[in-house]
Amino acid sequence: MKVLVVGANGQIGRQVVELLQESEEHTARALVRRQEQAESFETSRVEAAVADLEGSVEEITEAAKGCEAVIFTAGSGGQTGWDKTLLIDLDGAVKTIEAAQKAGISRFIMVSALQAHRREHWNEAIKPYYVAKHYADKVLQSSGLTYTVIRPGGLLNEKGTGKVAAAESLERSSIPREDVAKTVVASLSEGHTFNRSFDLVSGEDPISEALKRI
Amino acid sequence: MKVLVVGANGQIGRQVVELLQESEEHTARALVRRQEQAESFETSRVEAAVADLEGSVEEITEAAKGCEAVIFTAGSGGQTGWDKTLLIDLDGAVKTIEAAQKAGISRFIMVSALQAHRREHWNEAIKPYYVAKHYADKVLQSSGLTYTVIRPGGLLNEKGTGKVAAAESLERSSIPREDVAKTVVASLSEGHTFNRSFDLVSGEDPISEALKRI
């Protein structure tokens, strides 16, 4: 499949693009906000498109056309205000869902956050972020798209182990970004993850096995 | 009906409470955040309950029990950060919807904002606020409750005229808070407003007539 990676310049996004390019089944189209980011991907022979998640649905739809799946791993990050959390993490995500619908793309994977579905477990320090992720996930779940919502725990930059725990509800824990990226890519064609949402942390099971038990 | 007024201490909320108390059909229960606000209402012989929209759904449910309708006119206001917009205007509203469901209350009126349903018309200066209102409205519309979403234009403190324009989509304009409060209360038992959403600005028609044409 040709896969639109939204947030391709982010820490998980870059690894997702790399894994897609290395795979035999998939290729990536990196969606980025600025032209120079697109050129940087193109220099590495990765197809790229430019669209702003604060822009129009039409702009994102144009960038998505011709892809068969979307991976949403964009986020406003911790350096901007909560206004950007509303505009990017919530409304930007929903615009991307609408763009996928308009572009006729049925497969959509959302990178969310551990326990985003359970308000009583939201991390107090970043509760507004959880609000945004929660409602974006809910819109996807009722969108009619073949969704997977992956809710990783605390993100680490260390090397992945390839071993995870994946379930509807897990205790707070952490996971290397590399293992999140691998799980996202492995979910693309794994029917057990279709229309499912799950927490993801480091664990005991090889990713492919963990996904079969979702 | 006994009507829970959420945000009873706000500028529209206070007028809604007063109108309900003056009416023959309804009585108000003022929902406020602090005990001293409740006491102030009780001094004026208005029933009051205390709950924090940043608290639990259970807390709001307890405060709602025994009411037959909810009017949501709370907001974090312009003096707090966008984090509160996420926590109050979006998640607080949705918690109140969930509380109504748990308390067996089927009628729910939401005070929203002009054109909150159309992203391309959101006021650029307060776009994150529109994001919050938009998604709260959407949750209400798919809640199964008998909803009315009222989307007033720019709010004025001047005296009301009792004449409004109400329709699915209106040009940007303004309206006195008093006329918003009157429209909200008039909508409670007006079947034409059940499961409908509409923009509201000052206009030519008496409120009761405008609502019959929704």
C-alpha cells in the first residue's frame, strides 16, 4: 500500500517512513508542513507532500489522493500553547479523517496516548492533551473508516526490543518510539487490528504475536 | 420542568435562572462551582447545587438528579488559558452530557457559538474556542438526548428586543444576552427545536414565532 504518513517529520513519523520504505508491501508518502521538509525527504528518495493541518480539509485531501492508508502521528508537541493542541491534535486530526474520507482512503491508523479512552486515568499534568486525543479518537471510531487507534505509553528514544504488550487497557508504562513505529506499520495489514483500539507498552511478546491477540 | 442551569453564575446563566423562576412552567436548579455561589442563589430562593466541571461525571450526575432538563451555558471565559477551553468548554460539556444520560434526563440545551458547525466560518481570533464548541456540539447531537444547539452571534449586554432571527446558517451579527436567555428558555418545551441546531442573532421575529420556523 502507499501510505500517507501525517507528521512524517516527527520522531515517530520519521521511523514509520523508514520502516515503510524498507518493507516490501508498502511505500510512504511523507506529509509535512514546509516545502524544505518535503525536499529533505525527496533527497532521500521518499515521496513527499506539503499540507498544513491548520489549513483546509481540501488541502489535506489533495495531499492524500492516491494513497491507500493514512497513519496519523502528528502533534503540536510540548513547545507550543494549548491553542495548538485544539487546532492540531484535535481539529487537525479530524480534518485528516475527513480528508481520508474525501480521498476514498479506507484504512486509518491513529497514534494516540495510553488510556486516552478513560478520563479517570488521564495524566493530570497534561490533561488538556488527553482531552484532544480522546475526542479525535472518538471521531475516528465513528467515522466508518477501517481504523486502528494505538495508544502508546511514555515514549522513549532508546532502541526498540521488538517486544510489546498490547491490550484494551494497560497500566501506565513506557515504550521506545522505535517499537511504536514498528507496531504501527505491522498493524497496517493485520486484520486483528481493524476497528480496534489498544494500549501499547514494552512487554514480552513479539509485535506480530501481540497484534494477533488484540 | 425542573431545569439544571450549568454555568448559572455566568452572564447568560443568571438571566436564564431568573426567567425560569419567573415562568409558570419551570423552576431552576443553579449549578455553580463554589459553595458561596450556591448560598448566594439560595438567599434569592433559587435551588442550587455545587459541582466542578473539571471534576468527575459522578459529581455532576449527583447535582443533576431529579431535574428534567439541562441548559449548558458554562464556559471557561476569556480570562483563562486555552487549557481551560479544552477542560471546560469541551470536556466539561461532554461530562455534563454524560451526567444527563446517567441521571435519566432526556432534554438538553447547549449554548454554542454562531457557525460553530462550519469550520470555514470560524472567527480566526478565537478559533481554538470554536474547535471546543464544535466537538461538544457534535457529541451532544449524537448522544441520543433530545437536544437543541443554540448558536448565538456576538453577545451584547444591552437590553433585549425580544426579536430574533434563527436559522441553520446566518451571517455574522450580534444579539443581547437577554434575548439569548429568552430563546433558550422558550426552546425548552418547543417541539420545533427538538433535535435541531441553529444560529441566533437579533432580527425581526418574536422569539416564539422564530422558533416555530426552525
